[in-house]
Amino acid sequence: MTRPLVAGAAVLAASLLVALLVLPVGTLLGATGAGGIARALGDAQLLAALALTAACATAATLLAVAGGTPLAWLLARRSFRGRTLLEAALELPLVVPHPVIGLALLVALAPATPLGRALATTGLEVVGTPLGIVAAMVAVSAPLYVTGAREAIARVDVRLEGVARTLGDDPWRAVRRVTLPAARRGLVASAVAMWARATSEFGAIVLVAYHPKVASVLAYDRFTTYGLREALPVAAVLVLASFGVLVLVQVTRAPRRGFTP
Amino acid sequence: MIRLDALALDAGPVSLRALDLVVPTGATGALLGPVGAGKSSLLECVAGVRAPRAGRVIIGDDDVTSWPPERRRAGVVFQRGWLFEHLDVRGNVAYGARDAATLDAAVRATGVDALYPRAVATLSGGERQRVALARALATGPRVLLLDEPWAAMDAALHAAMRDAVRAWQRAHGTTTLLVTHDPSDLGDDVVARLELPAPPHGAPRAA
């Protein structure tokens, strides 16, 4: 008698969760309507913001992959003193409010700081530039890539690297030819997830680089300047663009067919 | 030649020491012992993927004890084959091939081209071992280290692959070290044996 009750409660809870996730977004899209979405797609400022968002997220992801993949291998394969602290530090941006990350970046990279001055001597400015947007995206979203890549690499049996070495590979060639290709699906899925997260970042970016506006900052700007009605079309386009990316993430995460002993 | 000089190693709960063995060039030696005795771990020491606690490993005229695996030119067939799942059969066999001629010879010796271009995931256990053997031979090794290479094969394939290894040894003078439980593998060509003692608390339980 209790089993149907438990199953029914589980179904009800799951339905409420789905409703909580889907209804607000669905309502937003419905309130905007096809006409509003079509008009938004002709909004030059919105299109520019979308392009800037995509370009900065791509640059941030490439930086994270370049630096994060060796780091993920180290965390997956090696034990060393301070590893726990390093992992905690890497995952900190996932739990700290993102405006706090933005403040930290301002403190570290503003023109008045030593690092900011050093960057300025090379002609690079961070605050209020696309470089600042990329820095904020990396700071907030790179932990997603590193933790995902670490798990993907850890799932590749380390003994396969030993096998590759008996076949003539030095250690790094074994990693490059065996471990990374074997972990490829997980690495790609982690990179896509990071890219998706970077495109939606707001809290750190709004402090580091309000201008030029990425899509999330534009939506906020339209709301605070013109009100809900003007912000809805921007929000609807962002929802649809994000949904498309998430479908891609799910496709890259899909398990392979067949059984691998 | 393969020579073990007072080799000592730790293999999980088992601690082995004072292991001595000499397998002349071109001949076959056998590692024997019950399950959990450390035979595979000992083979890994000779291959260089596991470090011994003490003693020496000599291959040919070289003390390879401190050499990394990629320098030793030991062709290894591990107990589970350990094929690369992201490559097909052809890619696995060719992975560390010394040159086109050696690759071709290894393919002919094992008949593994019958399995091209299948994905590794579709292979049976015996087929995986066959591919692993071809992959090891394709490197043109100076020694062959075989960890129960025929365990997953049927009788016909077992006999064919055993004969293929013997023919390869005759043609190339390759010294072989074999881990086996099968008495039929201990023929007249096995000139040296090292029997490892039973682990202190009996065979490990199956998982």
C-alpha cells in the first residue's frame, strides 16, 4: 500500500520541479510572442551583444582548455602536497557569489594595481574591455571545465598509459595519443558546458566590464532603463539561444551504443 | 636473454624477494604459481611499468632496471589485452609498429587482418588477445612478455597463436617469458621456470 503512495509522491515532486524550471521560461516566451522575438532578432544592439558574448565565451573556453587540461591531468593522475587546497581553490568560484569574483578581479586587475600596471605596459587593459569579459568568464566558468576534464581523464584507466609506453611512447606521448583521445567525449562535453555557463555569466562581468555589453548585461540594462516590456524580447532570444546550446551539450554527453567490456 | 637478479618486488599484499631466472636468447621461460602469487606484477617489472624494490632486470646485455618501458623494446601482451578503445583493430595493431615490414610480418603471423576494420568493442576475449599479440609483435621486440595470452581463446586459436609465437621466436631470435596455468604450454621449448610461492593468506577472493 505504501509503495504506490511513495511512487505518487515522487512523481508529484518531479512534476513540481519540472514545472518550476519550465513554466517561468515558457511564460516568458509566451509573453514575448513570435512577433516580439522576430523584432528582437532585428535589433542590431542585441545581435552585437550576442556576437560579443559568443566570441568572449569561445576565447574563455579555449584559454581554459589550454591551461585546464594539463591541470586536470595532474589532478586526476598525481598525488601531491597541497592538492586538496588546490582543488578547493579551483572550485571556489562555483560557490562564491559571482559579483564577489568580479570584485576580486577588479582588485587584482584594475589599472591602479601592480598587475594592472604591468598589463598596461603591454598595452593591455582589462577593466571595461572584452579582455575583462573573458577574464570574468574564465574566473567563473573554468572550474566547470577543469572538474569535468579531471573526471573524464580519471575514468581512463592509467594502465593504458603503461601499455602505450611498452609500445614505444614516452609519458607525454602516451597521454596525448591514448588518454586524451579516450577522454575526448568527456573533455568536449566539459568544454561545451563551460562555454554555455560563460555565455550566461552576469554578476562578475557587470562589475568588470559593463561596457561593451554582453547579452546578459544588455538584458539587465534594458530592464532597468526601459522596464519589463522592453527587456522581454532580449530575454526570449537569450533563452532560445541558450536552449540550443544545451541541446548540443546533451548530444555530446549521450552514451555510446553497445557494451564495452 | 632475460635475466632476473635477486629481484624483489611488492605486488599488493604479496612481497616477493630473491627472484632469480635466466632465459637464454631465443628461448622461452615460464612464470608459474597460484592465483595472487604476483606473476603478473613480476612481468610488469620486466616490462618496466612497475618498479622493483631491489635487484636487477637484464635484457640482452643491458641492465634495464632503471630504464623506462619505451627503451626496453619488450613486446607485452597483458592479461586483459588492454586494447585502445578509441582505435579500431587496425589502429591498435599499428600503434607502435617498428616499420611497415615488421607490421606486415606480425599481421601475417597472427592473421589479425581478418578482424580489420572492426571496432575493439565488438571483439570477443580471444580476439582481443589476438590483436594484442599482433600489436606486441609489430614493435619488433627483442623480448616477448606474455601474461596468460591464450586464456580467453578456444583450443584451435590457442594452438594457432602458440605456434605463431614459436615461429616468430625461431625467425627473429626473440626471447619469451610466459605466464601460464596451462600445462600444454610447458613444452620442450620452455627451458627455464620460476615458480612463485602461494600468497601468505591463500588465493584472493573473486570480486
